[in-house]
Amino acid sequence: MSLLEIKNLHVEIEGKKIIKGLDLTINPFEVHALMGPNGSGKSTLSYTIMGHPKYKVTDGDILYNGESIINLGVDERARKGIFLGFQYPMEVSGVSVENFLRTAVEAKEQKDVPILAFHKALNKRVEAMSIPRSFLDRYLNEGFSGGEKKRNEILQMAVLLPKFAVLDEIDSGLDIDALRLVSEGINKLIREDRLSLLLITHYQRILDYIKPQFVHIMVDGKVVKSGGYELAQQLDKMGYEWVKEE
Amino acid sequence: MSTSPVEPVENVLEQPVDSKYVFRSKKGLNEDIIKEISSRKQEPSWMLEKRLASYEIFKKKPIPKWGPDLSALNFDEIIFYIRPEDYKSMKWEDVPDAIKKTYDALGIPEAEKKYLAGLVAQYESEAVYTNLKKAWDSKGVIFTDMDSAVKEHPGLVKEYFMTKCVPAADNKFSALHGAVWSGGSFVYVPKGVKVDIPLQTYFRMNTKSSGQFEHTLIIVEPGAEVHYIEGCTAPRYSISSLHSAVVEIFVKEGARARYTTIQNWSTDVYNLNTKRSIVYENGIMEWVGGSMGSGVTMLYPASILRGRGARAEHLNIAFAGKGQYKDTGAKVILAAPDTSASIISKSISKDGGKSVYRGLVRIGSNATGAKAHVECQSLMLDDKSSVDTIPIIEQFTPQSSVGHEATVGKIDEEQLFYLMSRGISRDDAVALVVRGFIEPIAKELPMGYAVELNRLIQLEMKGA
Ligand SMILES: Nc1ncnc2c1ncn2[C@@H]1O[C@H](COP(=O)(O)OP(=O)(O)OP(=O)(O)O)[C@@H](O)[C@H]1O
Ligand SMILES: [Mg+2]
């Protein structure tokens, strides 16, 4: 059975049609890359998978483990193991990263998590990811640099251990070293925790670290071309005009 | 705070107490009741005269019309004085079960409860137990209940009690307070003495229609420092009740005082207070307040910055739930050069609650170099609730600066989406955002109080 199956998806926001008949199937333990010009609807797709209430599914369906999820709440989807790494993570003032993460783990496990044990485990985790500990005491994304926000997304994913993640431009804003660290973090989750992935990106570079088995190109709300890793290389050289013309 | 050195409770709280009432004043107010209160307390005649003079003022003063509607407040229905029998001090075992239960309900840890018990507390209008640390005694620090202070420290009380800070004539409720005040705390910190452990009191009120009129008088002599903490919780009643406290704080040259309070009166209480400090040269006054509960609250802690370089900081959080009207804010009078003030006021409204920030910043004509900054943030959790901001700024010298920022907002749906995308339910996500909103104030509270505030807000969020 496929892990995620998107069938003939149509999505509107405030009456505007953004996704116009999109099909995409992701099997367990696969890594897919999704590329496409600005405004083609990649983030819209990621929000829709996560269940953002503003994005209305007008036709088609999204199946996760064979079950439709389009009527599930955002938190329910998350608890089923779906994760979204945001292109623009939100800031929440006054809520420390640690506190937030504990609340999220408690929600996932549906039970109280002892503060001290969690604190220790979390400290180990950030150390392993070369993230400074001070990160944990800071308010969620407040005053974080663009790169720090992205690393925080990966930290959250590493703590929550989803089965399927959409990472929306996780590579943008990262310096060369951070890109390597983030990619290593993701690869570890793929390897050890059997994470399946939809990786949205504009750049070939991250795909050198995280090798996708499939690459899809999205234009104007539809997947217009799919292929293997070589498709990304081709895009890198030739741009999107070539796909659009085809 | 739990780690603060505290004497074993057994040593400091002696003598058991039977908290049956021997005397319960009738409803309503007249001269006879005031005389009876005074004689019950075996007060000196000067205090009785002061009470009667205040009563005359009270009768003449009109009910304030500029704020919340107080027309349902019926002075004939209020009990103005109650006292428990033979109060003195008590052992932890003797702390009333209801208080212990409230501690439990608030999730206050064991160590914390003992800490809270090592204090002057008010039970039924009067302090029933007192703990004054010996160390403070030896430094000349006085921390006692106000009734005792009248007898034991008449000189200080005559000079400072409702004279230059909050005179009876200040407003209708301060006049009423002057007539029927009962209980409260008296704090005197001699020159240069720094009290490093916060002085705490715990007020309770649990008789129908019992007015609470405790008086807090804090005198911090030059170079001295003190942190005074006051908190209230109350069971629910059905009959309107009135709470009208007065707090007077004198911060002398180079001294520093912090006054922290969390109030949580039951929702049928009118909570109408007058709290004010006078700050002398280079003194620092800090007000940290959380206003929960109550039906109608009017509370505007005031700082009068009288000496050069004096400074005031006001931090306030108000929560207005169903049927609640929070009219709160701050008043700062910058009356000397180089004085400065910072006001941060936050409010949360829910289920039709109304919260109003009412603030005054006045920079006097001689206050050159004065600086004031006001920040109001209001969070509305639904469409039924409302907020209002009434900031008054009066600047009588151009050589001064005032900044004002106000933000009013609904809870951000994008933030909720982000939190929920990590599996957190909508309710928990809202609670998290609200906690974050109050965090700048909660983090200024001693740990037990921060826990308590968070618990209270969570209870309120559940619509309890
Ligand atoms: N909240 C919204 N209100 C109105 N239009 C929106 C909203 N969100 C997205 N859109 C529109 O939908 C289209 C697709 O946007 P989306 O963010 O999904 O693109 P994208 O492929 O992620 O682009 P980029 O590569 O720049 O991140 C755009 O035209 C955008 O303006
Ligand atoms: Mg995008």
C-alpha cells in the first residue's frame, strides 16, 4: 500500500484555484523531490497535506495509509505521523522551544512527559545535531535567523519522529555548513527511522546530499513531469522554460 | 523560590486557633458599626477619629462615573467587618483545610506551601498567623499586621497611614476604606537594610458579602530594599461582595521596593483598590500584578516620582472572562528631573469579558530629562470579548520623552496552525500562545506564583 496517495487534487484559497488536478504517489521509505517555479503551488500543496483550514479541497482526495485524511484536523494528521517543515516557520513569543517540544511530545504520546527526563534526552539530541543548547531556552523562532529557523524545524522533526514529512524549502537560507548538517540530520532519520519524504526545493544542491528516487516538476498547480534524480540535474542546467515548452 | 531558607513551619506558627466567629457585623454601614470595629480592635482614639472623619468624606463623595458601572453595588448589603475568634498564630496543621485545598488546586508544591505558610496571612478579614523571621527582627525590619502596628508603632502609623500617599479624600473607596479598614500588613525596612527573601501574605475572604478592606503600608528607608508579595484566592459566592484595599508604599532615597500581587477574587466581587507609591530621589518602585477573577475590577497602581532620578516599573496582566470587567492600568506622575517610567500592560479577554487599559502618564513642568514608555497588548480569544485602551499622556515639559505602543489582536490562526501541525490540539495550542503572552510577566513572579498564575489562567481558559 502507498504511504501517501494524492488523486486528482484541486485546491482553492479564498476562491482562487491554485492546485488543479494533481496526482502524486509516495510509497513507504521513498524520497521524492518536488520542484517548480515560484507560485506554482508547492507550498499550497504542503499546507493542504497538513490540513490548513484556509486551503479548501474542492475535488480529489489525499489518502494516507489508504485512508482519506482530508476531513481530519491538523493535529490529528500530525499525530498520525505527518510532519510539515515550514518554508516560513511561525514565531511564538514567550514559549520556549523546549516547552513547546515537550507539549508536542505529550500530545503525540497522549500522556505527561516527565520534565527532567525530557530535558536530558533533548539536550543529547541537540548536541548530536550540533545545535547550541541555548536554542532550547529561546522563544519559539523569535529572533531566530532564517537558517536557525530551518534547523529548528529539523530538530522538531527529529524529536517527533514522523513517518512522512513534507519539507518546504528546508534548504533556503542555510549556509553551506548548515546545509550539510541539516542534510545529515534528515538522512539519519531516513536511514534509522525510516522516514519518507517529500522534499520541496529550488536547488539541486540539497539533492546531492539527500538523493531522491523521484523528482517531480510542478507548474501551475499540476505535476507536469516526473523522473529520477537526473531530472533535477537537467533542470539545474536548463531551467523551467524547457519543461513548460514541452 | 522553593529553595529559599525557611524556618520549619512548626517553630514559627504557634498556638492553635479556632476560627469561629465571635462577632459579625451587621450589613450596611453607620457610625455605630465603625465605633464597634474600633473598640473591638481596642484601637487608640486617634484611629477612631480618623475612621469617623473618613466616614464623613465617604458619605459626601460621589461614586465614580467614569469607569465601569457600579450601580449594582449596594452598600446596605455589605458586611463591613468580621473577625475570627482569638486569632494569633497557628501551626501548619491549623492552617484551614480550605486554604490547603486551594494550594492543592493551584498545584503548589509541598515545599512551596510551607513557604507560603511562613508568612503573615489574612483569614476572614484579619491576619490569623504571623511569621516574622528572626533575622529581620534583628535588623530592625518590621513585618506585622496593620492592626498590631497601630498599637505597637503609633508614631510611624500616624505619620504615614493615609496621610501623604493615599488620603481618605482621594476617592470614594479610599474614604470608605479609611472608615472600615481592617487587617493588612505593615512593613518597615530601616535605612540600608536589604531584605533578601520576599515578604508574603496570603489573603482570603470567604463569608458572603464580606467586605475586605485590608491596608498595606510599606516604608522603605533610604538605601533599603524589599520585595513584598500579596496574593488572594477566594471560593465562589452568589451575593455581591466588595473588596477595597489600600496600599501605600514609600520608597525613600536610593531605596527599592517591589510589590507583587496576584488577585483572584470570586467573580461576584467588586475589586476596587487604591494602590500608590511615592518614590524619592533615585528610588526604584516596581509593581508586578496579575488580576484574575472578580466581577468588576478597578485597579491603577500609581507611582509618584518625586525625587530626581526616581524610577517606576509597572507590569500588569489582566484576565477578563465571562461577565468580568477589568478596568486596570497604571498612573505615573513624573514630578522631578531625570525620572523614568516603564509601563507594560497586558490583557486577555474571553467569553464576552471586557478589559480596559486606563493609564495616565504625567510629566511635570520641572521634569526635564524624564522618560516614559507605555506598552499595552491585548489579546482577544473570541469575537464576543472586547478591549479598550485609554492612555492619557500629559507632557508639561518638552525636554522629556514619552513612547506609547498599543497592540490589540485576536489570537493568530497561523500560529495555531503551526503549533497544531506538531500534534498539539487546538485548545492546548491556544493555551500555549496565551502562556507565551503572559510569560514576560510570569517570569517576574516567584516560581510558586508563576505556577499559580499559569494554573489560574488554564482554569479560566477551560471556562471554569
Ligand atoms: N493565502 C493566500 N492568499 C492568496 N493567494 C495565495 C495565498 N497563498 C498562496 N497564494 C497564491 O497561490 C499561488 C501558489 O503559492 P505557493 O506559495 O503555493 O507557491 P510556491 O510554489 O510555494 O512558490 P515559491 O516557490 O515561491 O515558494 C501563488 O500565486 C500565491 O500568490
Ligand atoms: Mg513555497
